[in-house]
Amino acid sequence: MKILHNNKALNKALKGISVLNFVPTMGGLHQGHVSLINNSLNQSGTTIVSIFINPKQFNDKKDFKKYPRNLKRDLNILKKLKINFLYLPAYKDIYHSKNDKEIKLKKNEKILCAKYRKSHFEGVLDVMDRLTKSIKPKKIFMGEKDFQQFYLVKKFIKKKYNCKVVGCKTIREKNYLAMSTRNQLLTKSNLKLEEK
């Protein structure tokens, strides 16, 4: 596994690779992420995983600060999976330029979570736009757990890039709770409530 810390390293490493599979993450890796990565590894081509906690998709700065981070553990997981590349960009690598056009959801897309999480999905689409533009993958692997997010990203990427967004099934805990990095923030009593 080669770790790429900036855009210069990314461009150099990916030069000449024609079939590239991409798994975008915000770290805090769990079996759900492992499933996505295995789906990518089972395809022909090279697999690149990114870890970038995108501040622009957080509605609350406190939520961003307390988002679970454990890079050492993530690296151990990724080394065992034998991926080709890990992209660990800094904020400036992702947001080094302004988008030509501001990303806005259509009125009929501002439903469900988008109705209550102001600017969240715009932030997700913005970072996925930038990552896809830099990495130029043939396939992007995403979980269906956040289905609205998956749907919006798939629609956006399909319209703008020659790239397929592949939906992968939701991986669940023993109590059937969908695996999520944020589950690490739940207390035992929270988990019992989730089980009911």
C-alpha cells in the first residue's frame, strides 16, 4: 500500500493507470468499509481508498470536531486488505480552487434528510466532485446505508463524469444496527435503545 499525502504524489502515482476503482471514506473504518473495499478489490483494476473528513458536510462544528478519528487503526486495516493506494489529502489539497458553479440541490431533492441537514448534501457533492476530478476513477464504491446520499452522488457523478457509482449492501451489527463510524459515539444505553 502506497500512501499519497498530497495532489502532487497522487498525480504521479496514478499516471498511466487506466482502470481505477475508488472507495471514498472519512476514516473510522469498520466492516462496512471493508466490504466496500473488498468489492473494489474483486474487480479488475487498481484500488485507491481516500480518508478525508470533509468539514463542509457538517452542519455543526462541534459534530465535526467529535467525529471519530483513529488513523493508526485505519492504516492497520488497510494494510491487511492490501489495497494499492491510500490518499490522505489535507484540506488545501481538496479545496485548492473554487468550483466553477456552486452546487445546489433542486427543490424536489430537498426532502428527507436534506430538508433538515442544511448544506450537508451540497458539501458531500462538492467533495465528491473534487475527488472524482482529481482521481478520475472508472468506478466508485459506496454503501447504500445513507441511501439519499448514495442516490444524489450517483446522479451527480453520472451526469458529469465517465464513471460508474456502484452501490454496495449495508453491513449490520449483530443487533441489526447499520454499521457506522458514528456508532462509536453511542453509549451502551444508546445502543440498547437502538436495538428496540
